[in-house]
Amino acid sequence: MQRYLQGQKLEHGPDARVLLAVLQMRTTGNWEASWATIQNILKEDPIEPVYSQIDVAVDDEASTAPEKALGWSDERYAILLDRTKADMKGVSPSLTSCMLRAG
């Protein structure tokens, strides 16, 4: 999977990153190992199809490490806010909706 993500043709890149994040979580038993992958998804990929999975990651972390989950929520909101500012003309309503839910 990592070899695929390093390649030039990434038509399935977003799906591969979500799968990678889930596999990282399953390997370690928590979402901390996959947070860097989730950050990449938030910065670069279509958000709408995977947003509920990102919510689950933050909520799961909140049950064991509330302060870390709060930090992740703040990061998620900041990334999405930056992304909407960068793409203001082409921002989809669903990206705005994800940003508002994150806040």
C-alpha cells in the first residue's frame, strides 16, 4: 500500500489512505499511529466519503485520552478551515458542512 501511495498514478489514493489509517489503528489498537495519515486525508483528499470514519477515530480516542482527542479536534478544524480558505471559489457545501461539524 505504501508503495502504491508513493507512485505517480493515484486514482485510488484517497481510498488507500483510509485503508492505511484503519490498518495502522488495528495494528496498534489505537488511532494515534494513524493520525498522520488522517491529517494527510484532511489536507489532500475528498473529505465527504471518509468524514464519519475520522469522527470515529476522534471519538474513540476521546474515550481513553480526552485531551489528545481535543487536540485532534482542534487540528482537524484548523486543517479544514485552511482548506476552505485556500479553495474559497470551489468549496463544496459538504466540505463546509464537515468544517462546521468539526468546530
